[in-house]
Amino acid sequence: MDNLVIEGGVPLHGTIRVSGAKNAALPILSAALLTDGACTFRNVPKLRDIDTMAALLRFMGCETDVAAPVVQVRAGSMRRAEAPYELVKQMRASVLALGPLVARHGRAKVSLPGGCAIGARPIDQHLKGLEAMGATIRLEHGYVHAECARLRGATIHLDMATVTGTENLMMAAALAKGHTQLIGAAREPEVEELGRVLNKMGARVDGAGTDVIHIEGVDTLHPVDHAIIPDRIEAGTFMVAAAAAGGDVLVEGVVPEHVDPTSAKMRAAGVEVTREEGGMRVRSPGGRALRAVDITTAPHPGFPTDMQAQFMALMTLAQGASVVTESVFENRFMHVPELNRMGANIEVRGRVAIVNGVDGLSSAAVMATDLRASACLVIAGLVATGQTEVLRVYHLDRGYEAIEAKLAPLGARIRRVRAAT
Ligand code: EPU
């Protein structure tokens, strides 16, 4: 497995381009199951999770051609309505096959994803919604078996604004008979993007991006050619990296509104964040010159849980104490012990972390158990004195396209090395 070696302490200068959004691309690739024809998706990031989704579609019998940033999927040859444990355990977003499979093929067998590094992450809301649409659900030997000859529209009250739950139910409702109302839906830009793609396919989705989504079911959908929105979390990660290391960086291609919650907190900390033609510019004197600010993660448009770890890396050096509250996932502080090993001063009390700013971080060999925690350690490595080794880059490669190749032109001293076997 590869590692990243980072020599910290260098300010960042220049322009960095954002790739397509992982969490938009995954449901959209799955939406290709709703039609027989050949769909073409552009601006798809080159990531391990995209390869896993393509492998899942191929397992089902779909034809795929992955040549990132262009991915083609033809589901006409699909013959197996199943997402096996081997693939779901690699990527829990595989559960996004459930809605389209039941809607289009009348049945689905999808492995239960189980817990993961950041929390228990049940899928009860996905199942409750499908049941309300008439599906019979059986849980057997670790698999969900869902069946329904034709789903019918329903009013579904979601207990929490689940992102993939909303997406699964939108895709299912697109081909159901009659009207579906999703109340308490997730409002993330990726949900809105899926609504756009479904409508391009001929669906009748209204209100995606708000907390009430109306879907009038149609009988068939047709293939699309669509370019995926930029990744707001990758963009936010680069913005926070520039703020922590100091310097002047233009993050190109980002939709400014998508990073508003992150930009606002960065400004409150003393970073200059401005909108420019083509992206967001970040000018920063570096982490030690910033002030501590508090953050509480929340569903969109709140501060994204997917930016919590990276923002915490920024706060390790800020003046004062920052209170970081994780309200979305119950176990998303796995980066804290690693940051503390680098000299940070962070205490965790349940879902709250108190980050007391320190004068500097020192390098160490560190390892993360999830994607965003790994990104946090890269940022810490960029500001630490000495040589930081981020082990198990496997996690980063799930969600960041060639992060070292993107950061190096900004002046970052970062390189990938093969771990000794
Ligand atoms: N939840 C339930 N029951 C459900 C569904 C969710 O209790 O049926 C709970 C979860 O356990 C969690 C909360 O609701 O506590 C929110 O989870 P959500 O379902 O919104 O998360 P998700 O759809 O599984 C997506 C992203 C995550 C991101 C979260 C929150 C994708 C493929 N994944 O996950 O992205 O953290 O929304 O914004 O879209 C990442 O990219 O690093 C990542 C983890």
C-alpha cells in the first residue's frame, strides 16, 4: 500500500483545480440502472470509489467503459439484480443500487453495509421508504431482499435528512406509479444534482435541494449525457490546506455557494476568502496567525461533517480554543489521537472536541481509518516541521484524485512512495 511523505512548513501559492464530485457521481452512475440505453457521464473523478461502483455495475451485467473523466454505462445487458457483500464492504455507497434495482427490475438483493469507521450508519430510512412504496423487504443472511412488481408513489417522512437515503428513494420514485413526496429530505448539492440528472432522463422531480421533494413517477426513462458538478469537499479541503499552510491559492472550478459554510468559518478565523471568476481565492498568513472558531457539523446547508476533520487540522494552530461538535456521525474523531501525536492539544468529550491551539505541529508517521481523517492528516503534514508520513493512502485514493500531484505544483513538498513489503 502507498504512503505519502510530506515535508511541512512551506506556504502554498498558485492555482489548483477541483475534480468532479465523488458523492454526486456515485448516485448518478447508479441511476444508469434506470434505463437500458447508453449513458455518458463527464467530469467523473478518477477515484477508487468510482472504480468500485463500475465493478458493481459490471457484476450486475452492465457494460461500462471507465476512462475518467468520461464514464459510459449501458444497463441494457443487466441480468443480476444484486450488490454482493464483497463490493458493499469496500464501499457502502453500493447501497445506492437498491432503489434503482427495485424500481426497474422489481427486485433487489443488496448486502447490508454494516458499521464503518465513522459510525453505525444504518439504512432503516431507505428500507422504510421502499416499504411505503409497496416493496416487501426481507433481511436474510446479511442481505436485504426487496421485491415489488411496480412501486407506487407514497408520502414518506424521513426521520433524518439522510443523503443516500433521499437519493435511493428519489431513484425508486422516478419509476413508481403515481406521486411520491419525500418530507425531511437531504438538501445537499449532490441530491439536487441527482434530481437534475433524473429530470434529464425524463423523470419528473421537483424540489431536489429542498427538504420536500415531489416526484411524479413515469413509465420509462431514457439515457443521458451529463457532466458532474465539482467536488465541494475536495475544494474545501484545498481551501483549508491553503489557510493552514499560509499563502495565496486559487481553487478553480468550485461552485462558490457549495462551499459557503466552510468559507464563512474560514473568514471568521481570519482567512481572506474571496470569490473570483473561476473559483475561490484563499489568502492566509498561516494557521498560527488565525483565531480559534467553533464549528458544529450539520446536514447541508450546515457545516459539512465531511470537512470537520480538515477544519480541525486548521484549528490545531489557531489562537485560543475551538469547540468542534460532530452531530452527524457518532464516531468521527478518529483523527484526534493522530493529531495529538503530532503535538496538537485536543480533548474529546463524547461528540465534542476541544482544540487548544499550539505553537506548532511536529512530524510523525500517522495513519487514518477513513477518507476525511486522512485528508486532515495531509493538512497537518503540510504545516508540521519535519517529515510526516501518512500511511494507508488507500483511504485518500477513495475520494481524492491524485492529491499529491495536485498539491505539489503549489509548492507543497509531498510525494507518494510505495510501502516496503
Ligand atoms: N442514518 C440513519 N438511518 C438511515 C440513514 C442514515 O440512522 O437510514 C443516520 C446515519 O447513521 C448518520 C446520519 O443519519 O448518523 C446521516 O447519514 P447519511 O445517510 O446522510 O449519510 P450517507 O448517505 O451514508 C453521505 C455521504 C457521506 C457523508 C454523509 C453526510 C455519499 C456516498 N456519502 O453518506 O460521505 O459524510 O452523506 O453528509 O454521499 C465521505 O465522502 O467521506 C462520506 C462519508
